[in-house]
Amino acid sequence: MSRAVNVIWSGMLVATVFGVVPAAVTLLSRALTAARQIERYTAEALDGGVKIAENTASVAALKDTIAVAPKLLRAGSHIERHSAEIVAALGPGTSGGSTNGRAQSGEAQP
């Protein structure tokens, strides 16, 4: 019986050393490679997300500008109307025509 036990133990030891251990090492190596790829892809995704966040930060500012735009347009029309009233109050021939705030062609540019 002792001889049979030694043969079984020897056979299992050989099978373990030359079969199970190399298979386990191969599987662990593949798992490590996959984990490193996942880590690299996660870092790339994080970098891409940060860049997207940086590029879309101006969208909030644009929404604020769009919200204020109607007020600016109303203010511009009020200024234009009041400018016309001022020109009319000064009398004809004093403005030299409407220039919308631009210098006349004969005036010096700063």
C-alpha cells in the first residue's frame, strides 16, 4: 500500500508542478495584463472627461449671455430712440446725419 501511495503522490506532484502551476501562472498573468489595460483605459477616459468638462464650461456662460440678451436689445433700442430724440431736439443740420456712434469720414480717428 505504501508503494501505491508514493506513486499517487508522485504523480499528483508532477501534475501539479507541470500542469496546474503553469496554468495558474498563465491565468494570473492574463488577469494582470487585463487589469493594467483597464487602468490605462480608465485614465484615458478620465482625461477625456476632464477635457470635455473644460470645453463645456463656457456653455453655462453662454446660457447666461442668452438670458441677458433680450435686456441688452431693449436697452439698445431705448438708446437709439433717445439718441434720435436728442438729434431732433438739437434741430436740423446739427448732426450731419446719423453715424450710429461712428466718427465722420473727415474726423480724425484715435
